Amino acid sequence: MSFELSTSVIYITPEHDEVYTFIKEIDNKQGLYTLDFNNVVVPENKIKVNTHTNFSVPSLMTKNRIINYHYDKLVDSIVRFLIDHNPAEDLMKIYRKREVIYFEPIIDDSESPDDKEHFRELTDKLNKLIGMANSAIKSRFNKHIVVILNYPPKTHHLHTIRI
């Protein structure tokens, strides 16, 4: 068995749809892998290593459950990317609620959220980060994810993420 847990793989379904997924469990005795996609259990010859970028999705997706799976995983990957590249990592928490991504400050009592210059600099940094994510995405969903900076008492819409 040459794959390890969490290795990204491409699984070709019996209907010949491509699913980019990762290995969730390994059964060495039976030589089987459990994939994240619907907990499918497959032998090694049914999967190959994913050589695509982090944000790519299959070109051939015909079933709604596969489309929904990839859409959800793509949004999760984008959130992970934003967290990993957060320019204000000690000041911001990033999370997803349904179809919206939120940036929310971890407010220190000494910080004033009313400082307009600080707020503008922060939105510029976060919009640059969103631009990095947008340039890395190779997707086919034709949707926009809303990104909100929740900076009490203000709520500010940042650039959207195109997926």
C-alpha cells in the first residue's frame, strides 16, 4: 500500500465521474482505502495521486452529489488557504458559515475599532489576500462567495471570491 492518510487522490466513479478526494482510512489487511467522498472503499488500482493545484476541480462532473461535494470541499480549501496566509494572524479569526466567509477580529481592549486608517489598511490587506485566492482558483462553478469583515461596530463587505 503506497498511499498515506490524507493523501490527495483522484477517484474515478463507476459512472466515470472524477472525484478529487483524500484518503481517510487504510485497511492494510484487505488492501483497501476509505476515501473522504461518501466513505467509498476502493482498492489501490482505482485511485491515482492528485497532481492538480489546491483549488482545481474536475472538468467532468455530471451528478449533483459530486458537484455539491466538490463545491463544499473547494470552499473549505479556500478557507484553509485564507487562514494559512492570513496577514493579521494574531488579530483575525477566519471561518465559514454556509455560503459566507467571515473575517472577525480578536479585539484587544486597547484597540479602537473606530480608527478609519487602521480599518482601511486592514481591508486592503484582506482584499489582497482574497485576490491571491481568486488568482489560484481554477474552477467551473460560476458562483461568488461573499466575504465579510465583521469589525464591530462595522460590518464591511470585502471582495467576493469567484469559484
